[in-house]
Amino acid sequence: FSALCSAILSSYLLGERLNLLGKLGCMLSLVGSTVMVIHAPEDEEVTTLDEMSSKLKEPGFLAYAAILLAVCFLLIFYLAPRYGQSNILVYLTICSVIGAFSVSSVKGLGIAIKGFFAGRPVLQHPLTWILVITLVASITTQINYLNKSLDIFNTSLVFPIYYVLFTTIVITTSIILFKEWVTMTVVDIIGTVCGFLTIILGVFLLHAFKDMDVSLGNLPEVLQSGQQVPVTRDDKNILIEVDNSSIAPEDKPKVFMIYT
């Protein structure tokens, strides 16, 4: 929904270009998101901070988090100063990679808030403050690089691409941390993958054809100008057109030569 709203509102409020294919891309992103939600896996029940802590300490997630941190540091300290101003994916990848930590922190803090109102001593648990610090640091980094991306690139492109990258990281994090896909059926897996591919197709339409002047008003003209009528050549008839710029194309003389 954020990708759809940001693309449409930026075209009206900020004067940024959003053609017919861009609007179609927004709709495809919305449809793909709906399909993903319908087939999404159910959350694994995690009710206490101790359970959350045990999941965060699993070797698979620790290795995954280490890889994300290494990629993030590489992007921030090496790629961003060199290619951040020209490549839209650099800043958005940083936001998306950091998003894995923000989502995990929000999940843990949600459990902590429920425990607080249930009377549990969550404030004395060290994981609560670790999650708070991680959430503040990750959100601050995301806002910083997202604003840098918005200052340079088109808003209607930034949010959909960021949405795809962020969703990919979140899905991967859920698989590794919460193992939400273990109980999924084949139909749900296929539906989720198809929904995600639909989102990618929508973003591709929004990004690849953003400079084309395509609207409902001029669509017939665009289609007509882009059509080329093929010339059918018979093996006994050769069509020779005389090139004469002073004569209109429909008035050019045509010579038919029949070879036997």
C-alpha cells in the first residue's frame, strides 16, 4: 500500500512523472501483495522473551545476521561513497538489509510489551534493552539512507524498489528466525512465490518505462506508431521501391519484376 500511495501521491504533489505503465505497475504490486498475504504462513507462537532469546541465539540466525552486517558495512563504507549518487540500489539495499534487524526488534519488543502488561519483569530482561538499542539504530540508519535516496532519485521509483528489496529480506529473515514456512502447503508456497513475482513485474513496469509518454489518451497513437507492417516477399515477385524523398510514401512508384 505504501508503494502504491507514494508513487501516486508523488506524481500529484511533487510533479513527478507517472505514466500508464507506471500506474499498471503499482496495481500489479498491490495485487501481488494481496496474493502474498492470502498465502502467507502463520506466525510461530513466541510468547516470552526467553523463547525469543533462544531463537536469536540459534547458529543459523547468527550466521545470517553476521552476513547481513558484513554486507551492510561493505555498502556503507565502500559502495555508498562511490556509487550511491548514481545507482539507486545502493542506498535502498542498505535500508533493506538494516530492515531485517528492525523487523526482528519490533517482533521482540511486541512480545516485551505484552509481557509488561501481563505483569512479567520484562524491564529487567537484558534482551529488552538490546532490542530497543537495535531498533533505534536500525531505524535511524534506514531513515538516513532513505532520505538520501529520495533526494537524488524519483520518489515513484524509490518506494516500490525499496518495497521489493525490504520484502525479500523480511521473508528470508522469517524463514531463518521464526521458521514460519515449515508448515506451509505446496499451494501456499506457489501462491507466495507467484505473488512476489507479480510484485517484481509491477516494479519493473514502473521503472523500465518511466520515461515513455504513455497514457490512455495517446495509447492508440503510440501503438499505431510502433507497428511495422511486414512486407511479404513471394519467391517469384520482388518488390522494389524507388527512393524519392519528394514523393509521398503512398505515391512512390513500385516496380514488379517477375523472374521465370
